[in-house]
Amino acid sequence: MNTPDTRIEAPEPPPAPITVLIADDHAAIRLGMRMVVDTAPDMEVVGEAGDGATAVGMARTLRPDVVLMDLRMPVLDGVGATEAIRAEGLARVLVLTTFDHDSYLYGALRAGADGFLLKSAEPEAITQALRRVHRGEQVIAPEVTARIVAAALAGGGGPAPDVSEPAGLAQLTEREREVFDCLGDGLTNYSIGRRLGISEATVKTHVSRVLGKLGLQSRVQAALYRHG
């Protein structure tokens, strides 16, 4: 006679929250962003920095998943902080901008920021952007993309890469070229997969190869090359 198995399997523990470091020189802005992040059940604010140098130091110590980065800060601005954080692989960086000074925006693009969002964005848009950046996706508010590409095509403002000669373009396979074209349209990995009939995991692999062959750091830089 078989004895029934009465063991009860323990439930799987919930996934670790997305850890966020907020960098902004205005305390009121930091408070507002903390309230936005803390309302999300899958996120946790692990620190706040009032200048770029402090943000870099805290990123080294705390190792957050994402830094929510202002661009105009004392001691070290957001561009320099983004460059240091991305160069050391400390965290992903989601930039918040108000378009006060376009050169900061282009500088953050050169520094390898993972996303660009307006400070006026709705709380849900901010938390969704944090999730996407954490997943390794590039997030660019449509207004930011339009501003960057328009400036690139007009030849003003000094956008990140030189868009006239996409180095390595001939090295792309046919499928990688299709993915490259989709990046130029600003599509997400999910949308690229739907358009090309491939999985998101396959899309991520192709995107990584495209950026590597073109010597680029971000999807938005690929978009600029596509429109160059």
C-alpha cells in the first residue's frame, strides 16, 4: 500500500526588489522621486545623492540596479557621473531631463545612459521606465528622441556619435541589419520580435551584436546612426 505524499512545498520567495539610487541636487525632487519609487511594490530606494560625485561613490558602495540621474548637479554633473558609473559597470542609468541645456543631454548620450525621461513624466511612466532599464532595454521619451535626432540631422548641438559614417555597418548580417532598422524606428525588444517573428531573447542577442559591431553603447546611438 502506497502512503500518500503529504509534503507541502514551500512557496518560492518573491523576486528581489529593483534597487534605485536617486541623484538630484534638489531635495524636493528627490523626495518626490522617492515617493514615486516607494509606491511600486517591486522597487526600493537604497540611497539619495545631492551631487554627481556623491552619486558615483554611493553607486560603488550600494551597487544599485538603476540610478535615477539628474543632469545639472554641483561638484560633478550628471554627465560625468553617468560616464563613471557606466564605465565601471556599477549600475544602469535612467536620466531625467527638463531640456534646460541640450549639451547635457548629448553628453549623457555619449556617456552611455540607458534611458532618457522627462521630469514631468507621470509616476507610472517613471516606474515602467525603471523596470525596462533594469531589464536591459533602452528607454527614450518620444520628445527626447525627436530632439536628439532633429539636432543630429540639422548638424547642431553636437549629438553623441558622428552619424555620417556608420563604422562596421557592412559587418552586419542580414538579420542584424533588420534589427538595426528596427532600432532606428525606436522599437522595443518585444516590438522587434513581433515584427521579425523572433523571440525577445533572440532580439537581445542581435541587439548586443549590432551595438558591438558598430562600436555603440546604446540603442539611441544606433537610432542616430540609422538616421544619419
